[in-house]
Amino acid sequence: MAQPAKGPAKAPCSTPPVHMMDAVTSVHPVDEKLHPTRLVPAALQHIAAMYAGVVTPPLIIGQACGLDIGARTRLIAASLLIAGIATILQTIGVKGFVGNRLPFVNAASSAGIAPILAIAETNGNGHQLPAIYGAVMVAGAFCLALGPFFGRLLRFFPPLVTGVVITLIGVTLMPVPVGWAQGGDKTAADFGDMRYLALAGFTLAVILLIQRFGTGFVKQVALLFGLLIGTLAAIPFGMADFSGIKSAPVAALPTPFAFGAPEFQPAAILSLCIVMLVLMTESSAGMLALGEICDRRADAKTITRGLRTDGLATLIGPVFGGFPTSAFAQNVGVVSLTRVRSRYVVAVAGGSLIVLGAFPVLGAVVSLVPMPVLGGAGIVLFGSIAVSGIRTLSEAGLDDSSNIILVAVALGAGIIPLAAPTFYADFPAWAQTVLGSGISAGALVAVLLNLFFHHLGTRGRQPAPALKSS
């Protein structure tokens, strides 16, 4: 009689180990504390997936503001430090106040680059970064104020709008890697030299070959391998500058307001508040997606805590040299692919970013990468952002003629500054800052047209699809 009783007792052994562990310990996969042998490689994978994206904004903005390699190194260190702190706040958090307590990575977003470059162009030397940081701080406060109510506004940001914005982020940033591929300095006599173009082409070819023939982790970090191999190839030709490593301190925390006290310019503030709306939408979408992937749905309170973390990081970040902070979609992809859902894995990755930020010499190693190498990799990086936008638009109901018109006009408005940089030359300065950024202009037009077609006087009609969770 004892034999039949054993059958049910052994049944759980047929289930996958993770589910058996969950049943025994009652620990949700998101709250699981992995053994170091699993935790450390998983954390390194997150760092590998995000590192290039974290250092891209300070590299681009520092170059545009004419900073020397030492100052760019400090910007990189600050971005790494703020990303690490924000990521730990999101994953560990303070219950009921900040942190969505999901495996969620926060860092400086590429979406803010184009408007920030527009602010830099309208300010003279010595006022560029102060004007940028003043606008970023106000945008952070704007996020904190709007966060608790943002869940009600998501219906105004359907895939139709977010798809346009994400596509424009990739398209409007594409001239940046093209300039890098030509040497980076447009005033240099050898700008566009064939050796620069050859190095950029070589880097791009390496990334494509790794994507084609690589597998697993190697394929996932093809961008980083491309940067590494391209830099190594540049060294024999004297195209890599080692001066930053020699001058950078081994360890140093960022100095508050090292680039000057913030300046608050209304046009710049308006531009970055518009960008902050886009970033809040991206973060909300990332939280909804992670909630589905991790089997822990992100409710309104979770999104509010997550956005509050975004706002705090964006508000405090400029004190040390940081930029607008948002979700990193590539790390959502890492969680989805690996199915390692523990938030402690991402917390360890955040701690590693803090260590990298506290040692500027490590940031100087990144600054060692030649501009043409960044150009070859940047084509892949920014092109993939545009592809993400196109993928989002594919969910936006483009069989509806009004949606087609909305996307066409919004994309057109966003591409005007790219196709005709002097188009708004006779407009007031505040309009030049807002409309001179293709991302801001396209987002503004997309939101207004979405209101016009799908919300105003459309009672009884089917609205545009709401923001999806994946």
C-alpha cells in the first residue's frame, strides 16, 4: 500500500529544476539569489550588452562640445557611475518609494542626444554643458512630478507615436557615425581620408562576420568585439591616442559641477521635457515587457516607482556629469533570451558599473577607441534603433489610412532638420531648439496628430492601439 503513495511524491521531479526550486522555496524567479557561479557570468552578460550604449552619449556630447580627451573621460566615468546607481535603485529600491524591483537596467539614453546637440549648437563655449545640465535637471523634476499620473497618459503614446519617435532616434543620429567614420573632426585637413573610411569599413565587416558566424555569447557582444578588434587594427597605423590613459587618474569620484553651474534656458528646458516624455514612455514599455517576461506584471504602482527612479537619476545625474536616464531595451532582450530573471543579477551589474565609474582610467580605455572605429560600430548601433522603431510601427495598425498619414507627416517633420539644416534659421531661438531636433519635432507632430485623428471628436470610434507590453 506504500508503493502507490510514492507516485505522487515523485511527480514533481519531472518538472524543470527552476520550477521545482520555486515550488520548494516559494521564491519568485525575480527574487531568486543565484549562486556566484551563475550570478557573475549573467551579470557580465548584461554589462557586455549595455556598455557600448552607456558610453555612447558622453562620447558624442563630449565631442560636440569640444572637450579634450581628459574631460570626455570624466563624462564617461560619470555616466557609468549614474547608470550603476540608478540600476541598483531600480532592482533593489526602497519599497513603496523608488525602484520597480525588476531586472531593469537604467542608463543615459541615446534619445536625448540629438536635442542636446541642438542645445550645444545654440550656445557658445563655456555655456554648452551648463545649459544642457540645467535643462536635464528640470526634465528630471518634470519626470518626478508627472510620474504618478503618467499611467493615465499612456493612451496618448500608442505604438503609432512611440514607433515614429524610436525610428527618428536612429535616423537622425545616423550622421553622427558617418562623421566619425570620416575622422570625427570636420575642421581637420584629413577629414574623410581613405584610411579613416577603411578602418570604419573594417570594423563594420568584423561585426557583420561575428553576427554571421558567431554563436551564443560571442554573437551577442559582436559590437564590443568589433570595437576591440578595430582598435587593435588601428594601433600599428598610429590611429589610437593613448594620452588619455596616461593622464587619467586611476581612481577618482566625479566632482560636482565640474563643467560649470547649470544654466536654465526656457527653450532648452522645453526641448528636453519633450524628450523626457519619450523616455518615460520607453521606460513604461520596458517595465510592462519585463513584467510579462518575468511573470510579475507591472502595475501602476510599479511603473510609478520606476519612473520616480528615472526622475531622480535624471535630476541628480547632472550634478556629477550625467544625462537623461531611461530603460535599456537591449537588457530587456537579455532577460528574455536567457530567462535569467533574478533582479540581483542586474543589481550586481549595476555595482560593477559603479566600480567602472569610480576608476576613470577604465573610462580612458574606452576613449582610446578611434573615431573611425566608433563610426563603423555606430552604423550598426543607431541603425538597430531605427529597426526597433520600424518593428514597433508594424504593430500600429498601418492598414488605416489616417495612421499612414500620421506616420508620414511625423517622419517628414522629423527628417526636415536632417535634410535641410537651415530650414528653421529664421525662426525664434526657442523654436529652433525644439524643431531643430528631428526627434523633438517628430514626437510633437506625432502626439498632436494622434490626438487629432484618434481622440478629438472621435467618440464611438476605435482609438489607436494602446502601448503594448512587448
